[in-house]
Amino acid sequence: MHMNETNKPASTGLNVVIEENVTFGKNVTVGHNVVIKEGTIIGDNVTIGDMTVVGKRPSSNRKMARKPPAALPPLVLGTSVTIGCGSVLYRGSTLGEGVFVADLSSIRENVTVDTDSIIGRNVIVENNTRIGKRVTVQTGCYVTADMIIEDEVFIGPCCSSSNDKYMGAGNFSHTGPIIKKGAKIGNNTTMLPAVTIGENAIVGAGAVIVKDVPAGTTVVGNPARQIRP
């Protein structure tokens, strides 16, 4: 551990690794076997569960077309953030006040999760994604890179989204779905790249969204079709 008496967690489990220049607020609780990477900024009343890594740097190989940036700002965890066990949070992201991240979740670099949002168990949030306030992303969802989720959206379990229309062919500007304020997405929905789901729209369970969904409508099926204005 690299810290002094005025900058350390209030409670620390066994086998914790804290790298240099980590900043701790008041009343921070760190579980067993946690790794906190260099420069991470942790606010007051934050809880970090066992076997979690915070502030990880992304990596790549020769095949990867979109390599992560070499320089990233520190990971920032706001006041009263809770991180479950076995999660991995990357450098360059910011979690706002009261955000809850459940066990076994992954949040990549350049992600913003705003106030009081919930990232459920075993959720993957890819890079360059923006999640608004009071959003719920339930268990097992895949949130693609370059996606925008506005305030008060509900995403049911096991939903999936994509941002590459031609699956690696290199001729499409990566653009994830946009989910507007208050929309509700049912279980096992699949959202194709660049679609917009309008404000307060409802997407039925198992739907496949291949085109924009107008605000205030309900859609179901594969491909999704409107059933109610």
C-alpha cells in the first residue's frame, strides 16, 4: 500500500493492493483481495466489494481495430457509490453519486454513469458509453460501446445492443443505440446499431429493434412492430 495516515480507507480487508496516488474520501470500505490502481479517486462513503479491480488500464492486440487511448484520466467514484464483488472498473470512467454496481460487472474506459443509477449483476458496459440518472440496467445485459442511455430508462435482464452494422468489415462508423428518457426495454431485447428508442417508449420482451421506435409507442416482435400509439 502507498498511502499516509490522512489518506486511507476507513476499513480495509485482507490482501488489498493500493497503488500510488490513490485518493480516498471519508468512510471508505474496501473488501478482501481488492486492487486499486494508480491515481484512482474515491469519494466519501464508498464501498468496494471483495475481489474487485478499480482503475484498470485497457489493453489490446494487433487485430483490434479500435485501440484504446494511451492516456486516460483516473477512474472517479463519487459519493456513496457501491461496487459489488468480483467487478472490474476501468480507468477514464466516472460513476456519480449513489451509483450501485452489482457483483461480477465490468465497466470499460470513458464511461459515465450518472446519479443513483443501477448496473446489475454480470452487466458489461463497453467504452465511450453515457448512462444518465436513475437508470436501471438489470442482470446480464450487454451495453455496447458508443451508446447513449438517457435518464430514468429501465432495461430488463439479458438485453443486448450492438454498434457495428457490418460486424467488423470496417465500413461503418461505430454507433450504438440511443435510448431516450423514460423508455422501458423488456427482457432479452436485441437492439441493432444506431437505432433510437424514443421517450417513454415500451419495448416488449424478446423484441429485435431494427429501426427507430417513436416516442410513447409500444413495440413487440422480430422485427419489432408497433401495437399501440
